[in-house]
Amino acid sequence: MKNGWFQKKLRGYASLQGYQKPQKYTGVLKLDSNENFVIGKQYQQDLIHNARKISDVREYPLGRAEKLVNALSKYLKVPQNMIGIGNGSDQILDLILTNFASPQTRVLTSEPTFGFFEERCKLYSIPTTKIPFSKDMTLDLNQFMEKLKNSDILYIDSPNNPTGFQFLRKDLEKLIKKFEGLVIIDEAYGKFGDYSLINLSKSMNNLIIVQTFSKAFGLAGLRLGYFIANKNIVDVFSRVIQYPYPLNSIAIEAGILALQKPQIISDTTNTIKKERKRIIDNLRKYDAFEVFDSKANFVLFDAKGADSHVFTAMIEQGISIRKLGKIGKHKGCLRVTVGTKEMNSKFLLAIRDLLG
Ligand code: PMP
């Protein structure tokens, strides 16, 4: 069979799991994907409406992405030649892997880490070493330090998905400065954390900081991602690696408009941080759970083996959270997104009904 090689390759891929998206339930509170519902739906609809008015979709968005980069440059206070864009940060991560990683390059990351990144490494047969989280859901810096010399790429989500953990800034900086390979710091949830490493990318030629409009900006559906890195990395990525038109015109214009209202972003982020504390404090009242600290817009807790039970009970109450099961020594982990005050109250009430 002439296409035997192809069938073999196809069978190899078929054996992979792929990225596990949450199940789609209709008419439920969606607290399963770390989206941002604190930013108003009407506000975002107005944004899209205005973006549509500016766009002429008969044309390719020639020069438009550059306008978005310009707006990001002002917002982030980073030169334009240090910013690249992508179709969601998923696509940026994917392009970095397909072009800079191979079965010969070894990735060092945490266990768990962002599922999409992990699945992509499997898809491309990129060997990964994963440092597990400890029982209190923190990472040990020394374990990373030891493994650096046998690694080519370091990938850390800061804060981590799904644990919500963020290294102390000085620890993460120490780790990165010691490494000579490629460093990818995924700051998808950076706005909810204690710090960003953007400034470090100004003095390093091997550091890529990935960020997104999906979380703090509440624009997950638009698929707008970006990264900050040394100008040589950005030049190669944008000129050679990235597609000619990775973002659609309406998304680009909406992104530019969103950046004009930084106050909205910081207000919603602050609300989410306050609500996060309320969720953690409330869940900690129950012995049935072990609740972990979080620097992201979600909270991870261990239902100590009763994760399926809690998950089903929440669905019955019209709330979808994420069932993650075993993480390290913890048997039944669940992750809940920090929603609006009302959503969070509904979730906490449903938990009280179940356990109270
Ligand atoms: N990085 C991390 C750590 C994430 O959790 C996510 C989304 N769940 C992404 C990147 C991807 O974000 P997006 O593609 O929407 O920009």
C-alpha cells in the first residue's frame, strides 16, 4: 500500500487524546473554562459593534495587526518591535513548538501544566520532563534548577493552570536567568497574579512571554493572543513564522478598542481578585475539601475522592465546573472559575446545599 506511511502516521495520532475541552451544557453557569464574566456582556457587544463599523471585511487586514501591536505597545509600555500577535495564545504556543522544538529538544515543565501545551508536545513527539506539584500545590524551585542542564526549553505558566500557583518573582527570575535554552513564560492569567516578567524580556534574548485577551480582557471568543520578546525573536516570528493574516479584522479592531479602556480591565481584575478570596475563604469552611491558594481567576480544590459526586451535584444545580480528578497526591480535584459576585454566590450556595 503506497500510503502505508500515511495510515501509520494517522494511527499514531489517533492513539492520542488531544486537548480535552469541557463538555458543553446548555443553560448552565459556565464556571469551567476560566473565562471572564465580570466584564459586562453589553460592554463587549458594544465593543464588537464599534469594531464592525470600522472594519471593511472585503479587504485582508493589511497593516491592521500592526495597529494592534502599536496599541499594545502603549498599553504594555514595551517597544513595538518586542510584540508579536497570534490567533489566541494557543496558536502562538503551537507555532513556537512546531518551529523551535523537535523530538530532539527536551521540554522542562510542571505536572500539571496547561493541557493544550502538553498535548501539543505529545503530538509532535517532543520529550518532556515534568516536575510534580507538592502536596500543598506548590512547585519546588530546586527540582527545576537540577533539571535545567538536561533541558532545551522551559515552559512555565505563571500563574499555573490548573493549580493557580505562581512562583515568587525572585525564584522565577533566578530559574530563568540560569537557563540558556528557550524560556516560555505563559502569563495567560498574569493580570490576576502578583507580577509579570515583561520587563525581564527587555534584557534577555531567549525569553518569550505569552499573554492573551481571553482572560483579563474577557474576549476569549475573539481568539486574540500576543507575546513579548526580544526584537530578533519577534522579527523572525512575525515575518517568517506567523501566517500573513492570523487575526480577523473585527477581532483586531475590538482588541484596539479594548486597550483604550485600561480602567475597565483593572477594575474587573480587582473584582475577580476579591471574589477569589471570598470563594477560597468559603470553601475552606468545609472539611470535605482541601482548597488551594490561587493567583489566577479560578480556584482549585480537592474533594478528596468525591469529585464526581460534587461535579454531578453542581450540574444538577445548573453550574458547570471542571473535574480534573487526580493531581499528585490529591485524588479528586475540581476547578471553579471566579465569576461575577452573583455567579459565585450561586455556586457557594449550591455547595452549602450539598454539604451544609
Ligand atoms: N495558556 C494557559 C495557561 C491557558 O490556561 C490558556 C487557556 N485556557 C491559554 C494559554 C490559551 O489562551 P487563548 O488561546 O485563549 O489565548
